[in-house]
Amino acid sequence: MGASVGTGGGKGSVNVELNIVPFIDLMSCLTAFLLVTAVWVNIAQINIQPKGKTRDTQNVITDDEHVTLSVLVQADHIWIGLSRVNEFEDIGKKPDNQQDWEKFETTLKQHKASAFFADRTDLEIAAESTSQAPVEYQDIIHAMDIAVKVGFIDVGLTDPAGLAARPQM
């Protein structure tokens, strides 16, 4: 398959055949790649709802009658707190210097079974990372995955200062 290009006039015409088969092959490959990545981008996303307060605005949610479950992920600890009750649970690292995800999951299951959260699915998570004590990105994602697994499917990511319940250290 080719297209004929001719230059008229003058002493004679010059016919050049352009082979457009490689161009068609390239375009079909790019089209398939575009379709596959478009579907993958929509599937591989995390829906995050803003919770609590931010630096730029006032309260995003001003619902004082509900107790809010707040999770603060730090390099050495995970704090789970209840707003209005001011109860905090400290989950430290295991002796092998890994986060205690089993205890975190058990604690979230206990809160989910309580009267405060039996019919609710909201939870707020924040990470406090500093240059001296960095929090790994995987720890935040793992905490969110466990929260969704337990039943808190409306996980909100917020600034550490915007948590409804924040431990005072």
C-alpha cells in the first residue's frame, strides 16, 4: 500500500512511493496502549475525602455531635484517638522495628464494633513525617488499606494539625 507523490512541470515528473504501512502499525500500537492505560488510570486510584481542618480553611466538616476516629501515623508510633472523648491508644513498633499492623487492625475492629462506629464508615488519617523521623509512604497506604478492610471505607486524609483528636505530647 503506498501513496504516489508526483511533481509536475518541468522536464519530467518524479514519482515517489511512500510506504505508510509502518506508520499504520505504529498508530495501531499507540491506540492500543492509550486504551489500556486509560482504563488502568481509572482503576488504580485512591479516593481521598478531605477531613478535619486544613491550614487554609476552617473546618471542612463541622459535625460536633459525632465522635470522630482519628489515626496519626508517626515514624515510631501509631496513635488512635476519639474526638470529644480524648481517649488515645498508642501502638508502638514491634521489637523487629516494624509497625504492629496486627494490633492496629485489632484496635480498629474494636472501634468498628463499638456503638460510636457500628453504622458509620468514616475515619481520618494523618501522617506526621519529619526529616529526623520520616514516615514511609507505604505505612500510610498500609494504614488506609487496613481501615478499608475493617469497614471504614470512607477514609479521609488530612493534615496532622487538622485531626479532630490529636494526642498532646
